[in-house]
Amino acid sequence: MLNGLLNLLFPQACPVCRKPSSEHSIAPICAECWRTIRPYRSPACRRCGAPLVSDAAATCGDCLRDEPSFERAVNFGLYEGALRDAINLLKYRGIRRLSGPLSGMMLRMEFPDVDAVVPVPLHEKRLRQREFNQSALLAASIARHIGATLETGCLVKIRDTPPQVGLRSRERIKNIKGAFDIRRADRIRGGRILLIDDVVTTGATVRECSRVLKKAGARAIHVAALAHGVRD
Ligand SMILES: [Zn+2]
Ligand SMILES: [Zn+2]
């Protein structure tokens, strides 16, 4: 409540356009910049959702060389502009109310029927630093809307991996290998899982999570992320 009052008295500047934001649910991003967030509609790999330069190939090279354990991965938008700012504000500035409108965007995508929604976990050390897992906030809202069970304690991160930023694709795969484990496998055995991540870059993390879930007996895994990193 204090937060809301402060926002009212001292409107924050929108990080995108620097104008004051008056809409509390999406603040500090202003309504005008929020409206610029669009779903990605250009060619993408039909398996992993990676943006492709042309639609000549339906499946990307990574998926052809090394088939993922998930059935399909989809992303709402690209990690750029106001969407990138919104994700970073949620993640690094702790503006949790953004998880509502952001999960609303994800819900505009079509999801198959699933039994459980599982967020990509954070290592407990990171969780203590950040106080919450942004993917778990998104997953909770999605689970509620699609009427599936939210499973937060099943997939755990057991190794605190160095940040993936700046690593090449092969290094990312090596970096993340063996970083996840399963607790209470009975909760997911035989089930259809929707795995939720905030940002997917090379897909190394969701690939590894899916591999571990599948090995523990999950029947099928679908992946949904808010944004896909823009390849350079
Ligand atoms: Zn703005
Ligand atoms: Zn692919």
C-alpha cells in the first residue's frame, strides 16, 4: 500500500521513454510503451521456438543435430524494447506486480493440456539474494488460469552455475549440465508438464531441465517462455 501511495505522489519515470508512468499495474513502464510489446510472429523453429532468418527451414540446426527432450517450446516475444525492460524490472528490481500483466501475455499463447506447471528453478543461493523466482511467479499465474497443478519443489537447481551471459552455445550446454535434479519424482511421473522460463537464449537451460524431467518419468514436456533472446 505504501508503495502504491508513493507511486501516486511521486510517479516514476518510464525506463523506456522517461515520461512519468501513471498506470500502477505496469509502472514504472508507461501505458504507451507497454502497448509497443508485441508477440513474435516471424519465422521460428517449430520445435524449440528459436527465431529463424527465413521460413525455408522449419526446424533449426540445433534441433536437427541434437533433438530436445521437450515436445515443443514457444516464446511470447523477443527479449528487446519494453518487454526486456519489464522482465528486468521484475527480475532485478523486484517489481513483482509485473508478473501479473507479463503472465497475461504468455496466456495469449496456446498451451496443450498439461497436468502440472513447473518453473525453471533458481539455486537456493540466488533465491535468497533475489527473494523470489520470477519464473515461479509466472508459472503460478499460468497454472491458475489453465487449471493445472503448480509444482515448485520437484525440479531443483543443485549447482549454482555462473551466469550464461557471454557464453557461447557449446559452453552454455557444458555450464548447465548436471545443474538440476528431481525431488519427489512421484509428483511428475507419467504426467504432462508445462515448463516455464522467463527468457530463453540458446535453450541450453530448458533443454537440460526437460532432459532431467523426462528421465524422472515425465510423459511429455512443453516449454513456454516470455521472451526469446535476440541472436547476434
Ligand atoms: Zn514509456
Ligand atoms: Zn530448434
